[in-house]
Amino acid sequence: MLTERTLVIVDAANVFGSVPDGWWRDRRGAAERLRDSLVPFAAAGLPGHPGPVELVLVVEGAARGVASVPGVRVETAPGSGDDLIVALVAAEAARSAGHGCVVVTADRELRQRVEAYGAQCAGPRAVWPLPPSRTD
């Protein structure tokens, strides 16, 4: 029996924007650092969502051009990152009823929009810091 993976969509701008580390000087670099830090979560999962999970990082604006890496698919929004996230959640809801979808963001309006499609939401702390090392 094939087991569906939880789809985890990360709002890049909102997540890297939650850490005041100078990200505004290099948004693309901040998105690349976030992408790289997400890789361990593909196997480890998130709290309440054991791995493996399918990770999608949504970038927009000055963060465009960030490439996907094994474990993290990067989707570039042609306009609003929030609109792309909602479209991805809606497509997932239409594709597989009951399949888990989690959006990582602190944006209240975005949370309301994706929850209307049945997605769960987690705050940026769900992916900061890195997950604990697996010993199994």
C-alpha cells in the first residue's frame, strides 16, 4: 500500500523574515539558506507530522531564481507568494481528499485562506532551528 506523504509548504519570505539577521540585504541568499536548512526536515518531518514529508519552498520577489535541491522543491511565484501558496493548497485538496497539507507561515490572512481548503498551519518555529539528529 502506497502511503501519502504530508505536503509541507513553506512561506519563504515570512519564515526568513521572522529572524532579524540582515536577510533584507540579500533576499535570495536568505532564501537559499532557508532552503538548505529545510533539507533535514524532508526525512525528519515536523512536530506532529513525522517524516518523510514533501517540502515545497515558495519564493517571490528578490528571492526569485533559487533552485530546488534534493528534498526541497522550490516554487517561484510570478506575483504574490501568498496567491501561489493558496493555489498549491487548493490543488492538493482537489488531488487527494484527506491527504495532509501543512503551511508554515505566521501570516494570519494566509492562514485563513489555506485553512479554508483544509490545510493545517504551523509557525516559523516549526522549521527553526534544525530538527534533532536521527539516531535510527
